[in-house]
Amino acid sequence: MNAEDIISNKDLALLGDTLIKLILVKEGLRRHATRGHINNVISEKSPNAYLAQRGFSTGLAECVYGNRSQGNIIYPGPIASTMEATVRAVFNDNGEKITPVKSVIEAMGVS
């Protein structure tokens, strides 16, 4: 594996964030929701604060190591990034298929 083949968690999180929004839009369109409603759902369920809250409430935060220099405290930002990176990893591991991603987002309580 070359250095350029390694994807950082921030890179994983970037596409993960986009995938979450894509799933929310697709689900809204499937339900014939208005654009305004879809935008409201995206505004509610895609911010890092919401993703971090879901990460803590689903127990994902227990799997994240805290920064020892910061007293091993698990901060919301890394939890939100972990949620997004997990979504991207599922997307990659399943041949870039959306259906498994949707299942994971539902299990995380984000959809």
C-alpha cells in the first residue's frame, strides 16, 4: 500500500457527510416531501452536533480513544467525524452501493 492509497479519517468524513445528505435527500424525495422540508431535515440531522449526539447515544463514542494530552476526554467533533467516516467506510467496503449506507445511517438513528 502506498502513502497515497491511505485515506485519512478527515477524507473519509468528508464524503461520509455528503453521503448522509444524499440519503436524506433521496428519502425525502421518495416520501414526496417538499424541498423546504427536505432542507429542514438536512439542517437538523447532518450538523456535527447532531451526529455527535447520535454517536454518544448509540455507544459509538465508547469505541473512540480520547486524546491523552487532553485527559482522554471524548469530544463531540471527533465523534461526529467518526460517524461520517463510518458511513464512508461502509460505502467503500460495499462497492459504493447506497443501500448498505442507508441501512447504517438508519442504525445510527440519523435517517
